[in-house]
Amino acid sequence: MTLLLIDAGNTRIKWALAAPGAALGKWEQCGAVEHAGLDAVGAGWRHAGITRAIVSNVAGAAVRERIAQALPAGIDVEWFASVEERAGLRNGYRNPGQLGCDRFSAAIGARALAPGQDVIVATCGTATTVDAISADGRFIGGMILPGLALMAGALASNTAQLPQVAPGAAPPPVFGDNTHDAIVSGCLSAQAGAIERACAAHGATACIVSGGAAPYIAPALTLAHRVVDNIVLVGLHAAAGAD
């Protein structure tokens, strides 16, 4: 009766296996692979006792087809999509179906982790999305900006991997005294500034940060926040449990 959760993003595919009744974010197994590694991880899924899968895919039709081929035969598969309401979250997008399914899932996850609060959830990947959820369970909307690596790479390609900023380490000085530090500081400040502006505008009492670049961006924040691994998977888990 194992549930397979999949978050297929523009760069990587994140996945987790959840046992029946497991708490949100408590996985039996989890991992992440580049798109090219999907076939190898799929071989392991076939022997994991999976009976159901729920998939968020923003990587296009070709990746969807590859995921479908990698899934165990005969299981119940849901291709997660943004709808008007699910798992206690009302979708306030002007056209609910146009909201990225990963953002909708992240919002469901954020609401599940911070119920009854005005929440900002930031997912920091290829793009950074910063979204607002009201205390009464409404997805209000959000902002989308280039991700940290894209932003840095637009200025100088050799800064895209941020070699002088280790995850969890203190960011460079706000006013860098060399070009590399100045670029890194500017990019981190832009990312953190967007999140902090959203929190201030929303009057947020909770801020959740997730995504591959979260360990770089979170130390630059000056407000209380929680770093959550794989918030999209958490949202998928919450959605599956609410069915």
C-alpha cells in the first residue's frame, strides 16, 4: 500500500515513498535524479510495493511520458493538476487551471504545515516562486523571479555555482569588496528581498522556504522562517491524504 510521490521539475525529479498513515514529510525512501537518471530509479520503484502514485510535472510532455513508462504497471496514477479547491485550499488564481501544479502543491503543503496562519511559501529552484496563502485557506497569488543560479549566471557565468557560498554558511558582506562577492551579495539580496517583501505585504506569521537553492538563500533572510525539504512532495502527500 505504498504511495509514490513525484515532483518533476525543470532540472530534477524528486520522489518519495510514503507508508499508509505516515506523517507529512516522513518518507520510507526519497531521492532526486536528473532527468537522464529516471530509468534507473524507476527500476527500483517496481520492487517497492507501490499501489498508487501522484505526480506533479512541470517539465513537459516528454518527461511525463518517461515517468509513465518508469512507473510500475497496474498502479493507480494521478497527474496532479491545479483545481479550484483541494485539501482545504481554495485557488484564488484568476484562472485556477493556469497556476503551476507545483506551486499549488507547495501551497497545500505550506497550509498543512502552518494551518490557520497567513503563510508565505518560497520555492527556490530554477525559478524562485513566492506565494501567499491566507489563514482561512485561500491561495492569493504570488511572484515568479529567476532562480539564484539563473540570476547569477546572467551577470557572470562563472558565479552560477556560487563556489564561495556553502549551504548554511553566512552570506558574503552586503557590500562586497570584490566583483564576485558583489554579484553573489546582489543575487542573494534580491532573492531574500523578494521573500521579505512578500511577508511584509501579506502580514505573514509563517514563512516556509524550500527548493535546491534554499540553503543558500535562507541564511540571507532577516525574518523568522522554516526551511522544509521538498515542499511540493509534502503538498502531494497532504492532497493524497485528504482524498
